[in-house]
Amino acid sequence: MSLRIVVTVKYVPDATGDRHFADDLTVDRDDVDGLLSELDEYAVEQALQIAEDADDAEVTVLTVGPEDAKDALRKALSMGADKAIHVEDEDLHGTDAIGTSLVLAKAIEKAGYDLVISGMASTDGTMGVLPALLAERLGVPQVTLLSEVSVEDGTVKGRRDGDAASEQLEASLPAVVSVTDQSGEARYPSFKGIMAAKKKPVESWDLSDLDIDAEEVGLDGAYTKVDSATERPARTAGTIVKDEGEGGKQLAEFLAGQKFI
């Protein structure tokens, strides 16, 4: 029987761009370019390595997001994933991590799975809670923050590295795992992979396909929301110390005044 691997990926605003809040205090995604979250690339990579070591495996990438989120799926498909699922619905606007985990869990169940792989966190929200929420909703074990992962005889095994020690963990499938940015460099899509991705299937689902009511997601259904935001003030000119024999003293006085020393 084929090993069914589902990788959750996120389309995030480019961290190098100039990001702003929209009028409803959600991220203004129209004002900045987006891309596949870098930390999710490690999850895709580990899924592909597991699939390559298995006798028969299929890798599906799954995302929840606007129309442009298909770009994240295409990147994962060009890396080598077999197919993709895009959950898109206007009522999803403003959904928080709790609501997103509901949508992803319903989609994962509908798609069918043996192993779910996530990145350690998204590069925009950086909450890192989604794998645990998914495991709870799916009712399966979670093995998180792995720097090494493998699957053998219906068991997922991995190593979690801490500050003082490393742990060897395992769980029976089905299970949810997350991998860190120390799990191995993600492969770069080849030209052949990019061309092949254009022919790979991308399914589009909405809330009705997952039997989810609009009231359970979006801003109205969110457990967390931004109440107010103030734009960061522009940088002011720094203090220039001209060394005319007293530069060291002036520098020391400045550092002391800022309580750096």
C-alpha cells in the first residue's frame, strides 16, 4: 500500500518586502510579494527523501490561502511533490491558527494520509503551534521539531536536538511531524522539475467541500485578532562623534547614557 504523505505549506509575505496592515488590521497581502515559507521547504524536502526511500509513496502538498498561494504549491511541485491541494474561500480571510488548523485537518482527512509533515513555524506568524493543533484535531501522535526523520515498518522515527541533549523519538503511523531548518538543505527546483510541475494536478477546494461553516473561520470566528497597530516610526539620524582627541570619552559617555555600559 502506498505511503501517503501530506505536507502543509504556507504562502507568506516576503520578509524582505515593506509589509503593512490593511484597514481591518490583517496583513495587506496585495501590497507585498509572497512566496513559499522557507521553513516549509525543509518539510517538503524531508517528505521527498522519505518517499525516495519508500517502495511506494505519494507526496501531496496542501495550503490554505488566496489565489496567489498557488505559487507556493507550484514551488513545492517543482521540487518533486506529486500533487497539490489548494483550499481557497473568501470567508477564510482573517482566519487565525485555530481556524487554519480546522481547515487543514478537514482537508487532510478528505485527502487521506499516513504521515503529515510541517515546517517548525511559518516565517510570518512564527507561532509554531500548527503541528500540535493538527495532531489534536486528527487524533494522532505528534513528533515535533525533528532535525532528522525517517519512516520504517509503519513507524516514524526522528531526532530532536535540544540545548543540552538530543532525543530519539518515534510514533506509529498515522502521525504528524514537524522538522526544523537543521533537517537538511532543501533542494533547488531543476528546469525539468519546473516544467513537470505545470502538468501536475492541483485540486481546489472551498469550505463547502470540507463541510465547514463560515462562522467557524475568518475574522469573526478567530480566537485571536489584532485590536490596534501603530506604524513603526522612521529611523532617526544617528549620533556622530568627531574624534578630535576626546572621541573615546564621548563614545563612553554616549554608551553610558544609553545604559549599554
